[in-house]
Amino acid sequence: MSRQVATDFPPQGDDIAVVAAQLGRRPRNVHAVAHRCPCGNPDVIETEPRLADGTPFPTLFYLTCPRLAHAVSGLEASGLMREMTNRLAEDVALARGYRRAHERYLERREALGAVPELAGVSAGGMPSRVKCLHVLVAQALAAGEGVNPLGDETLTRLAPWWEQGRCVVAEGASRPHPLTGEPFVSPVPPGQGWPGDPATRATPVAVDAPSVRSAAETASLPELTASMSVCRACPRLVNWRETVAIEKRRSYEHEPYWGRPIAGWGDTRPAVVIVGLAPAAHGGNRTGRIFTGDRSGDWLFASLHRVGLATLPTSVHAGDGQRLLHTRMVAAVRCAPPGNKPTVAERDTCTPWLQAEIGIVLGSVRCFVALGSYAWDVLLRVLRVLGADVPTPRPRFGHGVSVLVAMPGRPPVPVLGSYHPSQQNTFTGKLTEAMLDDMLLRARRLAAVGTVTSHSADRATAPPDSTPP
């Protein structure tokens, strides 16, 4: 049986579905598959030290295989833990090795994030007692032979639990893509052939705010979109987007869900950049494309098509042939947030992705459109960091509000504000089709690109190209 360390590998394929079947519940805040059984299934997962709800979680390595867990429970019931605790008091070398295992446990957990409430506390009774063999076995499998002497000993007392085959199979985990028919698990691993997937299996994964900043600082646009599409820096958002992808809305239960961050999409040298808040749980989080697969996206793409900035009036799924003209869409936060409300920490962790993307395309941009007050505030903050002379105090958001932002070494760039095409706004009439068309046509004219249908031109009230915003 392999005892190689695997703690640097995020869950792939149907790993989460398999672990959910093993545990009988959705696993919480999985950081990595720490060890795989010879049958191929995960049997140890590495968990974040703080759960999405803020609860400190001391158990870094968690045993998931039910056969293995059952066998270990049998040894616990035999009195082995009491015997091991007695030996720790008598065997100096054993006690020293066990304490070192405790220290290694703390070192690895703190590498994932410092949790003051857990300072000095490992798990399983370490460093002086034996209270849970499951913890010791999990560390022995995850960290490799020679790290936890009592975990290693326990493994030698177990029969080969994997010889009966897989403990669980995630039946029906794969579902056909609605356009290509190719099967995918949810969430979709990178490099599996999902239409428009910018990442590969080798794309580096950012796991915290510093690694997001590092990845964003050095990337080209293709590298940037790839890296942001596999980001796992915000535990609460990762847990939510993947939970939604696995549980699914009933109307989409026969489809695979993307379940990953949504990269910017559209022209690589855009004249118009549209900034939104975040993907919808059953929209972009399902389809893999920003503003696609929900009612907000239906409104936005229909309007973009009417004013000549999109080739099709609908955007239903990545791979549907839709194409933006001279336009790029980005989101302030790249993962679907619970309640559509990212926290301040999540916004700030994600901002380097937006800042880097706008910085790369800024040379061609002639107009920004912010959909909603959240996108407005984040966009102006990012432009200021990029060197723009944003007025102080920062202009307040409103539909039709505009501000001319001076940029170093180039003409000023107009930033337009528009109500977000959310159902709350469109159902109540706060935002109408004509209002949205007017704003997007104004952006197109200010950017001096594209063509426009006579129908849109007749109904629009935007100022001519030469009129400042």
C-alpha cells in the first residue's frame, strides 16, 4: 500500500462526491485529498483549520473510508489506546517520536492558516496520551511512514481493508453536458474538456490571499484566467459553490455544474469592460460563464445583442457559440457567494484577480460599465490602485451616473453606472429594457466601436459619440 504524502493535491473528479458517500454527509472545508486507498478512493482528507462558519476545527487529517474507520474502531474497543498511553510513560524514545508527530501536526495545520484558539492543540490525545486512533492512522497515512509511530503501529495491526474493492462508488456522479453530451462530474476538474475551460490539470491553485496576489502579479491574461478559475482561497465560498454544484437545483439535476470560480470572458483587447458583482449559484456557477444561465444574464445578453456588442441574443452555456464584440465581462468576486453577499475579506482576497485583469486589458479600454453599486465601488477602488485619478470623495453610484477618470499616459476613461439586471430590479420596473439598452448603447458610442441595429438606435436616448459622459 502506498504511503506517499498527497497533501498538496486539491480534490479532483468525483472525490467530493465519493467522500460525501463515505461520510453520509457533505464534507466540510476540504483542502486536499491527503491519501488515497489502493482502490483509488480518498481515505484521508485534509481539512481547513477554520470551518466556513468560523468554527475552529482541530482535526487536520480526517479518516473517511468506512471500512478502515470500522477496523480502527475495533482496535480502540480492544483496549489498545490504554496500552499505548501506558507505554508512552515508560518508553522515552516512543514518547519523543510521538511528541514530534504532535509538532509536525501543528506545523502542517498552521501552514494552512493560523487559528489562535487552536494554538498548541493537535488531536488524538497528542502529545502525551492516546485518545483517538483514527487521528493517528490518518496522520500516518497522510504524512508517510516514520512520522507518527503509534499510527504506523496501528496500521500494522489492520487487515488490508482495500482488498474487497471500493468502499463506495459515487453512482451517477457524472452527468452529460447539455450541449456537448460529454460526461462531467460536479464540480468540474480542470483540464477535462469542459467548453471554454481556461485551466489544465497543471494550473497552480491559489489557496489563500498571499498566493492569489502572487499568482495575479505575474500572469499573462491566459495564465490569469486559468489561475482564477481554480482558486480555492476563500473556504466559505469554496464550500458554498461546491455544495451547490453537488446538491443542484431540481430543474438542473440532470446537468453537471461547473462549481468553480468564473474567469473574465470576452474580447482580449476590449473597448468596453462590464463589471458585475459575482456569479449566480445556478447561473455562472452551473454553466461556467459569467452572466450565463440565469435571468440576469438573459436580460444583459439580449441588450448587448440589441446594441451590437454580442453576436447572439442569448447566452445559455459555455460552448453555445456566443461571442462578445469589443467587450469583456468581469466580476468583482469570482465565486458564487451565499445569499449573493461576499464578505469584505472575500472581496479583498479576490480583488487582485480583478485588478490584474483590468491592468492587462486597460490599454484598449475606452469605457467601463459597472452593474450595481457593489461593482461601482470595487471598480473605482481598483482603478485608483492602477494609477487613475478617481475623484475624492468617490462618486456615488446611481443609474446613469458617470465619471470621467483620468489615466496616466492616456486619455481619460468614462465609467458608467447602471442598475444591475437582477430580478429584483427588472420585475419591479426599476430597470427596464430601454434603460439598459440606453446605457450599453452609450458605452458603445463612447468606445466608438461596433454596429447597432436600427431598432436599438430608435429607442435609445444615449448622447452622441462626441458627448462626454
